[in-house]
Amino acid sequence: MFENIIAERMGRLHTESAFQILAEANELEAQGQKGIDWQLPDI
């Protein structure tokens, strides 16, 4: 059962959303807001 939950959630992850979140975080940082820098790796 637990494995099915993980598999379902992993299936919803997409790299595009990570880059969208990064762009939004960069925009907030440019406005002077601070956040956590997670450092996305170059692929």
C-alpha cells in the first residue's frame, strides 16, 4: 500500500514544475524577499 502511494506521487512530479518554481523564487528574490537556495543541478 505504501509503495503505491509513493509511486503515485512520483508520477506527478515533473522537471518543468521545478524550473517554474525556480523562476518564481528568483523573481521573489529580485523583489528583496529571501528564501532557501536549493541549487538545482545542471542536467
